[in-house]
Amino acid sequence: MRQDFVLLFIIAPLFLAVGTALLGRTVKQLGFMLSCACGLILCFCSFMVFGLLQKTPAHIFIYKVGGHLPPFGIALVFDGLSSFMLILVNFISLLVALYSFRYMDRYTDKWKFYCLFMFMLAGMNGLIISGDLFTLYVFLEVASVAGYALVAFGTEAEDLEAAFKYAVMGVVASIFILLGIALLYSYTSTLNMADMAFVLATKPQGALVAFVSVLFLAGFGLKSAMVPFHAWLPDAHPSAPAPISALLSGVFIKTLGVYALARVFFNVLGVSQKALFIMMFLGTVSMVVGAVLAISQRDIKRMLAYSSISQVGYIIFALGLGTPLGILGALFHLFNHAISKTMLFLNSGAIEYSTDTRNMEKLGGLNSRLPVTGSTSFIGGLSISGVPPLGGFWSKLIIILAAVQAGHFIFALIAVLVSIVTLGYYLKFQRFVFLGKLNLGLSKIRGIPLSMTIPVVILAAISIVSVLLLMPFAGHFLDSACNALIAGNLYKDSFWSAIIW
Amino acid sequence: MNWTSFFHIDSLNGFVAIAVLGFSLIVILYSVRFMKGKPNLFRYYLWTVLAAIGSVGVCFANNLIVLLGLWGFLGLALYILINTGGEGANEVAKKTFVIVGGTDALMLLGIAIIYFLSGTSTMTAINLQMNSGLTITAYLCVAVACFAKAGLMPFHSWIPECAQKAPLPVVAFLPASLDKLLGIYLLARLSLNLFVMNEAMNILLMVMGAFTIIVAVMMALAQHDMKKLLGFHAVSQVGYMVLGIGTGNPIGIAGGIFHMLNHAIYKSCLFFTSGNVEHRLKTTELDELGGLAKLMPITYICTIIASLSISGIPPFNGFVSKWMIYQGIVTDLRVHSMALKVTSVICLFAAMFGSSLTLASFMKLIHATYLGQEAKSNAGVRTREVSWQMWLPCVILAVLCAVLGVFAIQLPLKYFILPAIGCPAVFIGTWQAVLATGLVVIALILGLLAMRLSLIKPKVRQGATFIGGEELDLVTYRMTGTEFYKTITDLSALKRFYKAIEGGALDIYEQGKDLVFFLAKPLHKLHNGVLSSYLVWCLLGIMAMLLWGIVK
């Protein structure tokens, strides 16, 4: 079958990871080459999937693993949303792999890094395409465990502490999710998501479903770092090596948290007003808490980590609006934030690489020495703060428009005020690190190699032109992703019709 | 989808766009010499041109989203242009962008509400009645962005600092002219076309305008830096424009809009002249200047004309627009509403008083800079007049001050401003500008003749100064223009006022910063780094969700 290539999403990173584990110690640079190759292949596959989806009716196709029919066999589901996420995840992973080539020189045992990196990639890809809840859980665990190990990669005391906290809280999240899945399985006797939605539609929605909703909200909330489940993130993200921080903040929490949450709530459980309100409320709280805490940080990466909490708050808030416009805003913001935050974390790594510090107060005037880092950080920061003409502005605009259209004026006002604070801390970052006089305390400033600047330049270019995604000629990319969520319960119908087709 | 839904031209925005382009050309002409040899030149010219294009876009925009995008882009341009000033300017640039960009975010909310209420984002199709809290919120949200761009209190605090630290052409270009033009243009558009104003809103605008006039001019009186003094005047004059628009009658609104143009003319002229002084003497501290009138005559004359204009002395343009604003306020006195009457009286008083204080502070500036004795620092230095690229813009603007003043009714009002208002403005009383100007000129000539012909002989007795038998060193013991005005800041009644303002009581940026850090304090305490407490939060979170699920 010509669709067999989709198995590569899982097989390629898994096999290459194992290959790296076996040979990485002896063959130098094997890990780097394999992960770049893996990134390239998967990027190509993601676009293939996107192209294939445009040709299929209803923009969905199912790959039956081993040819067994769902709900008995494992199904891999490709619809607008998963293709959107696949492109984002694999594209950013490719850039991150490229970046890590020189950055990882500061660590020993680089091959372990690449090995874990590919496991993480396998986990994220598997989670995105899995069509049943238990497979989703398994890949979520694969990605998480790789994440715990990568956070501890520096093996300094604080790295280990951060990884420990992250692991404990991550396991708590997994248990919540697993418990939720178990309860649902006992209730519906199926694990396939479409089938489960089908069964749930026929059965009364009692207290059990509500309880499971809470479990999922808490579990995926922990993974996506919603307040009050966020406390691991400000420790974990700064401790990881910069490429991993970029991947964690850029796509990891969005895949494991936001994507899984959206998929389960919109397509399987069906959105209830209560769940939506909780998402909206927690999203708003996250926005405020993240932004307020970010402004007083001195460590660049810590500031960026709090900023991630705040921005994921925007995404969850917009999802919680539940309207088509809100979902569009959420997904577009997810895209823009992934691009900008990856760029900023990669730049924070470049700053650390070049000056050996991440403390903003010890830096200053770097624009004269690292102009590319300076200007791309500027673009990234402004995009997240929502300054036109950068991408973040348009997604923020859509989110606020959607919130007002839905009649949530107070939430809209809070979102607007938070964006002012966001602008404040990104300008502070710019002012302390890149502008002003070159800090004399910086003994040596190393130049940044090309392999570390090219990825951020590509990302900066994307965040400048990302408004084009809203234009009619590029509509499919975002629209079909949104439609997958807007369809809600109709997911099961399109699933079954795709099986037959 | 055709272009008229995105762009629209009428006499109001056509006139603003012409002004924008004119100022851009003049500023670029001025920059050729002033910015020579300064760093970041490419960035400076690139963003100057981009800002000009963006401003024209803002003028013609007929779609709220297009307007918002371009408007925010101008804030970005402002930030980058201020940053070309180097180290000292970075902090100011940040503050400016937080205030300007932050209010842009509020504007976004306002536009979202307007879209929600009217169902369209085409500006010509919107006409909202101010009858609900939501409409008022929408109006205020967008108005705040206009206030911040134009510099109305309490959103003004970036302008004086920016005037002091940013490169001078940037100040003359954006805060002094373009941002004022656009801010007031949008406020006028908002109040005239998009919303139907009610009395409460008018009173609010008038009060904010009057408050700004007085407080900012008081601050200007106490300044010792020429550019910062001008910066405070740039704030104070915004008060007149907003006051004019707040009157809600045609003559007042026309006056406000006319004042916006006039302000841009004389204020950029004043900034240019201070730039000339800075260019030659490398300082704008009033204490270190003095006696420049003989050395830089063209700059001196231009400063005088622009100062008279900003203080509202006939026959210059500042007088005409202020006079129209006063008429607008007086017209409001005929309205039956008591609240409006009382406000009008207070505002009229504030506006006139503010005008006289403006004159007072410009006397300080002119005396300290151009008259009096030469300061130690420049005594002996042969200072020349600046080159033509730098004095020509000043002269053009000074001539415009006079021309627009004398032929106010014949030229700008007739062709641009009154058509834009849409209804005829009624002048109270008579003001024959040409006749009055003729009389003023004749009076001046007669006075000069009298002096020359020695018809009046001033009785002056010159005696030696005795200071303990020592020779008086005029350079050390010179009279500076600033000494006299120190008495104002030392007045016990005003001391506290000045202290509070210097401390940032009216600075929305400082207040906002304090608020955010206040909020952050308990949150920092909560994040104690202990894993078990983090787990407790998770548990509490999940319990709260369960409880809420059951109760609701």
C-alpha cells in the first residue's frame, strides 16, 4: 500500500535511536547525522501526509497497522490536526538537531543525547498519530521518560533536582491519565478513540465521565504546565541543554499537553460547558501567573520558561472558548509560539555558548558582537508579545476577537493586560542582554558558528511571514486542523467513513 | 473585497497625510547634516521612511484591523528609532514601547468590542451610540491608545524623557509631530465618525485635557534642560487638542484639529532650533547656555516666532487655534446642562492660565539660551550659525507659523478642516486676522522708528557694581535664565506637587510596574522549590475541580 510510509513516523526515530545507542560510542558524529537524517525524513513524510490529506475526502485517512480492522487493531489516524502537529514537531526537531551539532560540544557523551532525542521524537510523533487512547498513553510515556533523562543531561546538582521534580510530577500526571483511560475502558469496553466516542454517545454521561474529565484535565494540565500544575516547568526547562529546552517549550508541552487535551476533549469525551470553563479559567490564571513571575527573573531561560506557561495559558484559554474562531486562534497561537519560543531558547543557548552565563544582569551590549542572535531574539520576543507585523500579533488578535465574540469581556481584558506585561519583560530582556554598553565583566565572547544561527534565522523568517497562513491561498494548513476540532463528536463518523473508504 | 473597504480618503485624512509627508521631508532634510557621522545611520533612515509610510497608511486606513496593524507597527518604529540614540536612549525606548505598545493592546480590545457591537470592521460603516457600558469601554480602549500616542496625561511620561535622550530628529519627527497628528486624528475620527459622543464623555475629555495643560506646563516651568522643557510642552499642548475635541461643537473640534497641525509645526521648529544649539554647543542644559542670539540669529528668530506661536500670541497660528478652542468652550456655556457649564468654566480658566504659563516658560528658555551673558563653557568659543540644511527647516516652519496664522481662515480651515467637520463652524465675535496682523506690524514699525529717531530716550543710569571691592567676574557670577524660576519649585504649596510628580505619581509606567511586582511577591513566596508543596498544589487543584464540578 502506498500509505505504508506513515509507519516511518514511529519506526524511523525508534530504529535510529537504537542504532545510535549501539554504535554511537564508536562512530563519531553518528548520532548527529542520524538525527538530522531522521528529522529530514520525517519532515518530508509530514508534508507527504499533508499532501495526501488534500486529496482524500473529508481530510482524514486511517492507517490500519497490520491490516487489522479497528477497533480491534491499532489504527493510526491522520487528519488535519495531526498533520498540522506533525509538520510543526518534525520541522522544529530538524532545526533543533541541526543546532545541536556545535552546541552539544560542551557536553560529553553526545551520542546519548541524540539517542534520547530520537526517542522523544518517536514519542511525540506516535502520540500525534495514534488513534486509540492506550497507544496515546504509551507514546506519551516514551516521550516523557526521554524528557526526564534529557532534563538531567547536564548532571549538575540542579539539573538532577529539576529532573527529579519533573519526573515525580510527570509520573503523577501519567497516573491520572492512566486512571482516566482505565475508567473509560471499563465504561465503554473499547480503547479506540472513535469507537469510544461512539459508545459514549449512546450511553448516559454520568458522574464517571465527569470524573474522568477532571482526571484528564489534571493529567494533561500537568503535562502542559497549566497553573496550578505548572511548578515543574520553571525548573525543568532551564536545566535541560538549550536545544532540548527549545524542543520542550516549543513543541513538547504542546504535543503532550495541549494536543492530547484537545483531542481527548473535543473528539472523544465531547466538550461540556464545565470543562470549557475550567480550561478558560485555568488558562487565564496561567497567563497571569506566568507573566507576572517572568518579569522578575534574572535567568534568561527561567524567564522564557515562565513565559511559556503564560503563552500556553493563552492557547488553553482560546481552546476553552470552544468557538471556531477561538480554536483557530489557539492553533495559530500554538504555531506562532512554537516558532518564537524555539527561536528564543536556541538563542539563549547561543548566549550561554558565547558568554558562559545566562544571568541577564551580567550581560549587556551583545548586539554589537552577536547581531544575528540579537535581532532574532528581538523578533521572537516581539512576536510573542504581539507586535505587528509579526505572527504573534495576528494570533493574539484572533484570540481577543474570539473572546469578545463569545462575550467573555473580563477574560479578554485580562488577556490584553497580560500581553502588556509580556511586552515589558521581553523588552527588559532585550535591554539587559543586547542593548547598552558591552559588559566589561564578560571576559571572552565567542563567535557563534553558522550551524547555530541558520536555524534561528529560518525561524525568524517564518515568524515574520506567518501571517500568510491566514490568507486564503494557505487556508488548508490551519483550516483543516481547526475543522478537526470543530467537528467535535463528528470525528467518529468521519473515522468510520474513512475506514470504509 | 475591493480596496475601499480597506482605504478611504476624505478631507480630514487627506490633510493629515499631506502634513505627515511634509514633516517627513523636512525631518529628512534636517537629518542630513544633524545625523552626519552618527552610528546606525542606515537603520535610522530606513525606519524613518517606514514610519512615514506607516503613518500615511494609518491616515487612509478604513479597516480597523489594518489600522491596528499599522498603528502597532508605528510603535515598533518609534522604539527602534529611539534606540538609534545609543546607550542613554535604551531605557527610555523600553519605557516608550511599553506604554505605546501596551495601549495598542488595549486598542486591540477596543476594536474587538467595536467589531462585536457593529459586526463590521469597515470604519465608514460604523456609527455607535454611547448607550451601554460596553460601548463606552470600547471608546475608552481605543481612545487610550490615541492618548498614549499623542501623550495625554497620565500616558505622557515617555515624551519628556524621550525628548531628552533620543536623537533629536527622531523627537521632532515622531513624538512632536507624527504621533501627535495620528493620535489626535484618530481621536477625532473616533469621536466624530465612529461614535456618537455623549455629554459624560465630552466632560471626561475636557477635564483630562485641562488637567494635562496645567500639570504639564507646571512641569515645563521647572525644567533645566531645553529638550525636556520642550517635551513637557509637547504634553501640555495635547491638552488643548483634546480639550478642543472634547467640547463637542464644530468650532471647538475644528480648533482642536487645527491646533494639532499648528503644534506639529511650531514644536518641530522648536526642537530643530534646540537641535541647532545642541549641534554647535554639544549641550542643551539651560544653565550652560546664554547669549546665543548674536551668534545664531536665524535660529534665534525662528525660536522667537515658534515660542510666540506656542504661547498663543497673535498673529501666529497657535493663537488662531487656541482662540477657536476657547470659542468652542464658550459655546458650551450656552448649553443647558449644568455639569457641562461648570466644566467649561473651569477648563476655559485652565486653558488660558496654561497659555500664560507657557509664555512664562518660553521666556525662560529664550532668555537662558539666546539672551543674557554667555556661559563659561561657550564664552570665547566662536559659534557660528548652522549650515543651511539645518536652518532652512526652521525657517520654513517659522514662515508656516506666520502664514497659517494670518491666513488661517482662507487657507487650512477653508480647504481642509471645516469640510472635515462636516458642519459649518460659527465664530463668535470678529477676528480679522489680516487686519490685525497689519495693525501689529504697523505698531512694531512705528515703535522701531520711534526708537531710531530717538523720540523716546530711555533714561538709563549706569553705575559700577560694588562687591566688596573685588572685580566682578561676569562669567562666573552671571545671571542665568533659570534662577528666577527656581522660586516656583520652592513654593511650599507646590513643593509637594513637584516631588510627587518627579516620584512618578502620574507615571502610568512606574505605577504599573509597582503593581506587577506587588502581585509577584506572594507568588514568589509560593514557589519555594519544595516538591511536596508543588504536589499539594496539584492535589488541591484537582480537588477544586471536582468540587466545582459537583456544586455547579
